Amino acid sequence: MRAGSGASIARRRLVLASLALPALGWNASAWAATLPAPASLAAELAGALARKQPLVVMASLDGCPFCRVVRDSHLAPLRAESGLPVVQLDTASTRAVLDFAGTASTHDQLLRAWGVATWPTVLFFGAQGKEVAERLVGASIPDFYGAYLDERLAAARRRLGS
């Protein structure tokens, strides 16, 4: 996505609006975005690949303020605007999920198996559940996060041939 594209501009406006809400007396938590928790990563991946998109998985930690910013300001708007396939797995969660091979697991077990140790971490998956772009780890430079995310998505799409 180009820096001046409509989706990037819309994301910037959403970020600015979310920053203004507390000043206007709005409860920002009432506006918190959510991402779906997958029942089956294989099914989510099949749907993503059918649309020639990578499956984007956000590794999150409950209560993490950086996770909230990434989810609310970047991933949820992309999902809403473009239909980007994005799901969320939560560390320390015993919520059941089927992995890419259809094996029963939990959110926490999968994240540990993938070596995720920093939150948020955004992963990009392609065929056979293989990562198709460099992970986006942490959110320490918010001014550039959108550009880093766009770069990873472009790389993932190139690897998928879309």
C-alpha cells in the first residue's frame, strides 16, 4: 500500500480520532477494537489463501497497552476496510484452537511453539502455515508502525504471488 493511499489516510484519521476521544470525555475502552479468535488456523488460512492474502496473526497479551494500539489503530481498521484476514491469539490463554495441521492446541501453546516472546508480535502465514514475511515484533516506534506493517504485508503478498 502506498503511503498516501486511502487506507493509510483512513488509518491516520482513525488514530487521530482515537487520540481525541479522551479529551472529549469519551471512554476510549468503549471503542476498543476486537479481532476474532480462530477456532481453526487451517480454516482461517484456507480462507485467506482463497482471497490471495496472507493470514495475519496477532500475538497479544491481555492488558498490554502496545497490543491495544496495534489492534485498535492498525489491524482492526485494515480488517474492516479491506477485509484483510486477521486473527488474534492470546498468550497465557487456554482457549482451544486447531493449528495449521488440524491438531488441537491452545493459544498459549501455539505462541510458545512459534517462539513468540514479545507482545505484540504480528505474524504473516502462507501455504502450509509457513511464515511468508518477517515478523513485526513490538510496537516501540508508533510513528513508523503503519509503514512497517505495510512493508511486511507487501512482502507476504509478493511471496504468495498476489
